[in-house]
Amino acid sequence: MAKKIGKATKALSLGASTIGAAVSFQVGGAEGVMIGSALTAVVKDIGRRLLSPKEISRIERVRREAEEKIIANLNKGSKPRKDLRKELLEELLEGTLLLARKTYEEKKLPYISNLLATTPFTNTPIENMSHTLQVAERLSYRQLCLLAIIDKQEYGDIGLSNKPFNEEKGKHHNELAKGIYQDLNLMIVDGIIAMVVSKEAGAMMAAGVGFIVPTELKLLYPGDLLVNGMGLSGIPSSETKPLIKMLKGR
């Protein structure tokens, strides 16, 4: 087992050299050199730690996908932000890759790589992105799907229920529905989403699962950062449709 881990760690370190060279070559500027060198340093450092084969596989997948997305952004003409400080960038990159290491839900990994690939180009303060990383760590894949649904709803009616869960009697004995509404409530408590009861009152916290009205849910700033930074609009409809079905009126 030790030999296998050693080989995988060596491969991870070699991969770091690849991404550093690729990004620097594509940009050819000081910011690009820093992004590439930061990624190289962070991945090499992580590669020296004692990791299981699964952890190494997750990190390598996120590193590889992030590399492809960064290069795609550069090829589209996106410019890295000029206020990047190497120490802040390395902290965020390390946090993102370690999040990948601990993520047991494989479906989250592409969206973690989106976060890694988005950070060098966004205008959002790096410190805010670090908080987004912490939030992403504690959310489940299903909760990320629910954020994508709420974001989609803000752009048009998708048929969600306009009644509170208390009045949706047909859902009270459905454990899937109860779990979904509980996921929503946890995000309300965390300040990631909120309910809008009226334009005058603005967003407010629901008083428990029974008061959640799906059509009145909206993203708060942390939710916006998750949707945009992780590219949650790209979650396939096959993943969100079963959840939408549970959130429709009965």
C-alpha cells in the first residue's frame, strides 16, 4: 500500500509542474506566472503529505479539471485580476484542494474545480472567496442542487409551490420531501438563502421547516457566490428535476 501511495503522490507532484507551466505559458504575464507558480507550490506541498489513494485521486481530478478551465478562460480572453497576493492565493488554492481531498460526494468535485478556476479571474475579494470555500465544504451536493434551483427560479417561474410546508399535507409523510425542506432550512439558518415575504419587508428567516415557501426563496450574497463561483447553473437538469418535483405544490 505504501508503494502505491508513494507512486500516486509522485504523480500528483509531477502534475503540479504541468499546470504551472501550462498556465504561465498561456498568459505570459506576471499574474499568470504567479497563478501557475502558486498552483505548483500548493500541489507539491499537498503531495508531500500522507494521503490515501482516494484522496490523491480527488485532488488530482480537481487539479486537472481546474487546469483545463483556467486555460479555457485565458483562451477566451479573460485576464487574471491584478490585485492577487501570492500568499492569499496559495491559502485559497490549498483550502480548495484539501476540500477536494475530504469530499466523499464525487459529484461535488467538478464544482470545486470551478471554484479553483474562477478565483483568479473574479473581482470578488479573495477573503470573500475563502468564506465561500468554507460554506461549500459543509454543504451537501443536494444542497448545491437546491441553490441552482433557487437561482433558476429567480429568472422565471419553474412551478414551485407557493404554500408553506405546513399546508402541503401530501408531503408530510414523504421522507425525501422532508429531507429536502430540512436542507433548505439549514441554508436559511446559515444565511445562504432567505425568504421574501413581500417587497416591502424584504428577505427574512423562516421560522422552521413548516414555514418554508419554495416560491419565496432567494439567494443571499453567500448563495450568489456559491452559484457563480462554483458554476452551479451547470448542474444537469437530470439532477435537479427530482428535487423540483418535491418542491412543487401538491
